[in-house]
Amino acid sequence: MLIKRLEQVQERIAKAAAKAKRDPETVTLIAVTKKFTQGLIREAYLLGLRDFGENYVQEFAQKYPELDDLIDARFHLIGNLQSNKAKKASEVFSVIHTLDDPKLARRLADTGVPLEILLEVKLSGEEAKSGVAPEDVPFLIDAVRQFPTLKLTGLMTMPPWSEDAELSRPYFARLRELAYKHRLGKLSMGMSHDLEVAIEEGATYVRVGTALFGPRTKA
Ligand SMILES: *Cc1c(COP(=O)(O)O)cnc(C)c1O
């Protein structure tokens, strides 16, 4: 049951925050609802959740018309964004976690819609992953800051998947150091299996799907 799972996740967040001597209020739980229906999002909203993460612009654009009465909900794009979807994304999302290219910044700015922006940083050498290389972060920060409608707040990363959450720790620590260096306050990191480690390393947004909603059926 969702309410039970939500309590368990909140408990995990509270414990990890206590261990790290952090205020749990500084950690925002983003409920990742990709592949689930608008009905489930509404159910989660009624239980008090306000932040929702989706991976695909097209998929969420289909759910959004039935959710636009949830005026204090915040919808986060946590999946890769193609520039031809920037306009649609600006219409349905309020936070973009995956900006990784100056051209995309321009496309988003061109929409005129105020957006919170995080840069996705690629900290592992894996080929297929999106994200900006750490050495290109300063350049991308400057590119985003030219645009007054884009409010740059932080960095996001996805470590290579591993069952062992401890293997995520060096990536999370590295993201925290990078954000600190650039005076960015938000860190989007940690998922169902490694949220404790992420919180210990400073996460302010944790993105949790499976632990709340159960396994996603394969598309
Ligand atoms: C799907 C997804 C999540 C949630 O993953 P779970 O393991 O189900 O918690 C978090 N972040 C991103 C970028 C995702 O694509």
C-alpha cells in the first residue's frame, strides 16, 4: 500500500538525516512516477506528496491535463531532454534536472517560462550516459546564467547502477564538492536503493520510484 511505503521512505530519510546531523526538512522527496498513471500521482498527492519526477516529456504531457488542478504540485523532469521538446517541457515541468548543453539552455530560455534548472553532471566514464563533463561545468553555468528566466540552483547525477549503495558514495561526494565550488545549493542525487548514502553526502532532492510504487512494468 502506498501509504505504508511512503511512511517507510520518510522514515529512511529521517534516519539518514539524523545520522548526518541534518534537518530532514532540507531533503525533498521527489516521487518518480514514470510508467505510472495520473491516478497514482493524484493518490500520492492526496497523501501529501508535492514533488513528482518524470523521465519523458511526451509521456508526462499526456498525463498533465488531468493534473493541472493540483496547483501546488511541482513536476520535475529527471530524464534526458531533447531540444525539440524544450517548449513542451516548459509547459508541464517547473524544474529541469538534466540540462547538459548550452543549446538546450537557449531553447528553454526562448520559451520565456521561468524554470528552476539543475545541471546533470556525468561523473562516470560510461559511454551512453548523458550529462556534462565536470570540466565543462563552469562554461555551462555561465551559459545558463545569461538567461534571466532560468534559475540555476544545483547539480544532478546518476552513478552507475549497483546493488551496493556504498559504490555510489564517491560519485555523490564528488557532486557535492563540485556544487560547493560553484556555490550551488541543490544536489539531486539518490534513488530507492541508495538514498541514505546520498543524504549522508548532502542530497537535497532524492528521486524515489520503486520504493514508493513498486516495480515498473517493462514498456
Ligand atoms: C527512474 C529514475 C529514478 C527512480 O529510480 P528508483 O530506483 O525506481 O527509485 C530516479 N532518477 C532517475 C533519473 C530515474 O530515471
